[in-house]
Amino acid sequence: MSTASTVAIPPAAARNVAPRVAAIDIFRGLTMLVMIFVNDVAEVKGLPWWTYHAHAQQDVMTYVDMVFPFFLFIVGMSMPLAFERRLTKNPSQAALWLHVAVRSCGLIILGLIIANADKVDPARTGLPGAAWGLLGLIGAILVWLVPSRNPRSKQLYLALRIVGVLLLAVVYAIFRRTTESGAAAWIDGSYPEILGLIGYTYFAVALLYIPTRRWLWAPFAWFTALTAFCALVMAHLIPLSEKLPLYFWPFSNGSWASITMAGVVTSIIFLGAHRWQRLRDKMLIAMGFAAALLVAAWLLAPLGISKIRATPTWCLASAGAAVLAFALLYWICDVKAKTQWAFFAKPAGENTLLTYLLPDIYGYLTALVGFRYFETHFNAGLPGVVRAAVFTCVMLGISAVLTQRRIRLHL
């Protein structure tokens, strides 16, 4: 086998930094759009069953159950390109691992703020949950705000970052909740929210991908191993305690990491430095990969179909759909250069973290001022769907304005 076919991402110093791929930003933006909509429509009553998450007892998955996997998939798609760019600027492996650790911790810190805001005991903390959560997100925004390119603003952004770190430290220090037994307790880390789960999964996949990134076959092998592990856990052939904390075993049952690794594989198929550089070859390989995922999903269906239980069929079906969706977007946006149609979603894809936080910021602000109109109005049937659609558009519009004004977050 030739050298070109055995290297997925060649040494960063030996090649130019890869250009930004429009399909990745648009894929991410569309996923954000659907996420905001389904989260808001989840509060609407009287809709068909497929507009909500399936229950853990059901052997079924809805389109809502595929939003989180699409997030994980796009994280995997971005990893080879992001690592390549970073190594091009600084070939230090230690610096790369430090970046991975800091980014993972940042996502977990953010996730725990969102997950614990509803658990705040105002009497013990000194603040209502909405105020505590809002202060936490403000601190995070100050820490991860992308600095202006103007050299004269350097000191200002450094000061803002220091204020953000101090604010986060205070928010975490004062947090108290009350357990079922009535005792005081600190942060509940049992569920770190979607951002925290992504942080743990990003770290887990980096542990596998970075040491083996020079070999084309490695991501395929890791994906297969993670899927097999998930299937064996679900079949009770490998015992895995549900109480095993993610900070000890970030792979969980292999489900989330397998979806992210599928994204890594797809990124390499379309953007890797291998001998299959013709569009036709890339599309055929991607279609073959997607077909294999969907067939495997069907074969493993007896183990269950559930997002809540994180079954292999849920992983494989979601990843297969994501491969097909990205292939279509890649052909439209990067091959045909048709991106104008995605004007409403692209800013959210370029400024994902801030866009993700906007609905939570809105929720904390409305809770603080006591605005509860939509709890009793436009909360059922078609009017509720229209309300959720309008809310989604408003959030995307705010994101677009902030992005245009260069107010961005980056971990």
C-alpha cells in the first residue's frame, strides 16, 4: 500500500492548512436550528408522538432523538481539520493535548452550570437558580469571547477574561443544593447536560484518534471497536456499571464515542489526504459507509432502538443519516458552491457555542423578571409549533447579528 493511502492526515508541517469547509458550518448551523426548535416544541402539548423524544421503554426513535447524534457527528468531522490547523501553527504534542484537556473541561464546566441551575437552593446559595445560571454563563462568555484583532484591545480582552474566570470561580464556590435527605450538597455531576457529554466524548475520541491519526485505517478500526463494545454492553456480555462516572470512563458504553468517530471517518473520506481524491470516489466510499451503518443498525435492532438507552441501532442509524446528510451538503455547498440558501443557518454554525447558550440566557432572563406568558399561551397544537418556529428564528437572528458584529465564543 502506498504512503498516500496509509496516511489520513500527514504531518502538519508538510502541508498547508486546509481551507474552511462550508458544508461543516452549514451542517452545524442546521443542527443548531433543529435543536432550538425541538427543545422549545418539547413544551408544546397535543402534538404527534414523533415530535418528542421517545421514552426509554419504547423501541423506537424519532427525528428529535437524532439531534444529539448529529452534534456528536459534526464534532468528529471537525476534529481532524482542527488538530491539523493547530499542529501547523504549533507542532508541539503537549500543546495539542493541553488544548484538548482545556476544551473538554470548558464544555463540562458550561454543561454543569446549565444542568445545575434548576437545582439551586436559593436559601443556601444566596441567589435564585436563574440568577446563578445567568452569572455562570456571563462568566463563561467573558472567558471564551474571541478577542478583537485590534492590538489596542488586547488588554481589555485580557481583563474581561480574568473577570470571567473570577465570576466562574465565585459561581461554583457559592453553589449549594438540597438533597432528598435534606442535606446540603455541591454541584451534581451525574448529568453534565449536552455540552458536558460532548466534552467527555470529545476527550475520549481524542485519546484514540490523536496517537493513531497518521494511519488511514485507524478511525475505521476505532469506530468498529466502539460499536462492538456498545453492542456487547447492551447484550450484557460486558458488564458496565451505570454508576461508573464519566470522569473515570469517558467512553460510557461506547455509543457517543462511536458516533463521533463516525464523524472522524467521514471527515477523512471527504477531506483526508488519501489516493481517492476524485469526487466520484469520495461519494462512493461515503455511500458505502452509510449503507454499512444502516445495515448494521438493522441487524442490531434486537438489542433495542433507543436514545435514552444509547443502543447501537440508535447510534448506527443516526450516524448513517448524518453521513448521507453531509454528503449532500458537501456536494451542494463545496462542490457546487451554492451556499446563499443557508444564510439563516450559517452564522449559527460559525458561532455555535454562543448560539447554543442563547435560549438558556433567554430562559434565565424571563425567569428573573417573572415573564411566564408562554407557559399559558401558544403552548398547544399548531399555535405552539408556530411559537417554537418564531422563537427559533429569533434566536438565529440574534446569533447572526452577534456574529456579524464579531461577538463570538471559541473554546
